Amino acid sequence: MENSDQDSTVSDSGSCSSGPDRRFFRTNELERIDEGERAYELIERRFKGCLGCDVGEKVTVAAIHRRVYGSWAGQAKVRAYGIYAKAMAEISGGDGNARNEKFGWFGTTKEDVERIVEYGFGETEVAMSGRRFGSGVHLSPVCYPVDSVRSAMVDEEGLRHILLCRVLMGRMETIRVCSQQSNPSSGEFDSGVDNALCPKKYIVWSTKMNTHILPEYAITFSVPAASLRGLPPRNEIEDRIKVPNSPWMAFPDLILALAKLLPPHIMSVISKFHKDYMERKISRHELIQKVRQLTGDKLLVALIKSRRGATTQDLKGARRIAN
């Protein structure tokens, strides 16, 4: 990046000034931050780095804006988000980690960025997310911005815009492709993901989109269209993630099923291993091996078969094995 008081080329079709006095948005709800700020450097580095070398090196960040919550409406949104975060912790006995707060990307148009920060998410964002994984706002995990970059529409100056949001995910359930779901499947869940072990989509239901999502930054950038064409098609990426060739079961679902069959002290150990995996203290292979040692392969196979609706005999067999 060049020094912030110089002009830089940010458009595929031409050049435009990205100097400190340049206004990218009409709303006063977004405040431009200086390139020298640590937040700017961290966001730019993470954004480019998570796109991979081939695409990230071709991205030019023109500006980063911080969402300002100075108005009474903005402050009310922050309070509502905080109330739900606190409630999630209290429901889980004071465990602050229960809110499962993540950062997620949401790519859209310049006009929709302005509308979202002014008024919140609406049906436009639900429609833009599509219904491949249920009806809601679909965000990309911070380490996988590809889908949101695709969704960021080029404006009249060749620039794209993407929001970086705080997201209260809470207890997540796996949403299957072509799901008609628009709410949690039960009171045990708060949100959804496309894949429990390696999510590429965070799914926040429409009823919670303005209490569980809090926009923090807007990133304005350009990237040659040809660079994005080199990435796998969106549906191809999703299908690679979610269609296994052999019987499988999302790990959170497996934990819930095992909890009905195994004693609490064993479930406590399994939950700890899963937590270690989510915090990247152990690998996925290590997690699987540890669970297999605790449960035995026969029990796992019987559970997975019963989950797929093989026969009621499979579930009865799982109970016999556990006992």
C-alpha cells in the first residue's frame, strides 16, 4: 500500500483518488480510519491473506471505515447485541464462551452497505444470501472470505464493498443443502453452519439478524475480475464440503447423540477434546482417534447408521453396545 496522503489506482477500468479526504459513503454512520492505525493493518493483512496468494496479492484495499454507533439508534443496537450476548452466557451458567462470538464477512453493494449500517439487515440480505442453506443471512467466516468477495458487487468506480461483522453464533447446528429451515430446529440451537468441523457459512436466522449481527467495519477494495474467475465455483466449493462419500455425522450432532448413551464423565472428556479441536490445540485426525478410543467403532457406526435412517434396529443396537 502507498502512503495514505498519495493517490493510488484502485479501479480495473481507471484510477481514482484514495486520499484521506475522499468520501466513499454518503452516510455519517461510517468513519474512515487511517492506514497507519493498527486496526487497518490487521484487517487488510487478514483479508488479503485469507484470500490466498493468487487472489490476495491482486487485491487493492482503497479504504476501511469503522461503524460509528453514536446516534441513539446505533447505541440501541449495541445494547441489544450486548443483552443477547449476556443472556447466552447466563443460560449456560455464566459461561462467557457460550455466546460463541465470531467475526464474519458479508459482501454486498455499496448502497446496501449504507442501508445496513443505517437501518440494519433486511429481506434484501436474506434474498442475496440465497436459500441453499435455509432462509437467513449467510456470512463467511473471517478465515474464508471468498464467497462474500464474490457477493460484493462492483460499483460505478470499479470498487467492491464488504462488511466485517461481529456475530453471536451461540449453539450451532449443521444445516443441510436445500434446507427449507428458517428458524433453529429446536431450542438447543441458536444458529447454523454448513459444516460443523470446517464451516464456510455462518447462518443467522432472519428473526435474529439485527440482534445477533453487529457490523464493525466496511472494507472498500478492488480486485481484477479475472482473479476471481480462477476460484472454484461457489456451488462446487459447497459440494466439496458437505457431500461425503461414506456415512457421516456432524460432530455437534454426534455429541448430542452420544450424550443419550454414555455416562457424563465420558461425555465430559469428549466435549473437552472437541473444544481443544475448535481452539486448534489438536488436529481433526487426533480428535477422531480420541473419540474412537472412548466410544469404540461399533457404537459410532451404529449411531451414524441410525442418523441416516437406516433402521430402528441400528439405534437399538447402539444402545446395547453402549450398555
